Amino acid sequence: MKVYLVYCHPSPTSMTAATRDRALTGLLAAGHDIRTTDLYADGFVPELSAWERTNHLAPPDTKPAITVYADNLRWCEALVLVYPTWWAGQPAMLKGWIDRVWVAGVAYELPEGANRIRPKLHNIRRIVAITTHGSTKLVNALEGEGGKRIVTRSLRVLCSKKARAKWIALYDIDRSTAAQRAAFLALVEHEMCTLR
């Protein structure tokens, strides 16, 4: 498969960085064609500008800052997001990437006179979120898992009608043991090896 991995964490020595590395190991072992983005290394600007908001329906070619990211979304068959969950959702950097890149002309279209957007990323058949949570699964469930809903509901519906979303999470990382973290990394590698 053509896989686009988007990584979001500011520290190269984080558990999230180790998770990304194991995900890539699994993807490479399976022979997938991979493109990667490191949002912090790219210096991605997450803020949606006033111009972008006012012109949110303008063609994507009027927004050159997102060209490479948009091209990767249009290219891939599977999207893998690797990030920590902060404040029950995606980090601001990743949320800004969604705000600025999943725009009209890339992720959807709104035809003249229509009152509903129409998905455009029909090429994406799989979305995988790989994340860690400081709190337990129960606490996240009580909070409503907003980050999970963004991936499994909002992003997925802009992809192929048959797109499937997978959520791979290590909960309660702040109290996890070395063995639990190692098991999670092994699971991530296995899941990427078997990605179809």
C-alpha cells in the first residue's frame, strides 16, 4: 500500500518518537511504499490565518504552504497518525495540520448551491491513529475521547466510503511499566506489518 505517516511530537527522545520508529519498522517490513511528515521538523505553522479562514473554499493551489501535505494525502491509500494525546485531543500542531490541509479542494468539495460537503479523498482506505494517553481508558471514556472521534468520524468520512479507522492507544502511560511500553511498541510494529 501507499502509506503516508504523519508524526507530531517536539522531542526526538519521546515515547512517541519510539512509537513512530517502530511503526516505520513494521511498514518497511511489510513492503509498503511510505511517505513521512514530521510536523515539528518541517516547522509547520498550525495557525489558520485570517486569509485562509476567509478563503476556505478557495482552490488549494492558492495555498502553496500546504501543497506537499495535500499531495501526500491525495497519493496515499493509508494514513497513519502518530502523536500523543494532550488535553483529550490531538496536539495543537496536528490539529492545525488538519485545519489547514483537510480543506476544500483537497479533502472535500462544496459544489455551488449545495448544502453538504462531498468527500474527495476516495483514495484513502485506512486511517490508523497511534497515540498515548496520560490518563486511563476510563477517564478518557468519561471525557468523550474527542481526539478519537476526530479520527474515526470526522476524517474517515472524507475518505473512501469503505475506509476503516483503527485506534491504537497506550492509556495511563504516566504510570506504565517498561514492560507495558515495550509491549505497546511491539503491538504497533505488528499492526503496521499487517496493515492492509
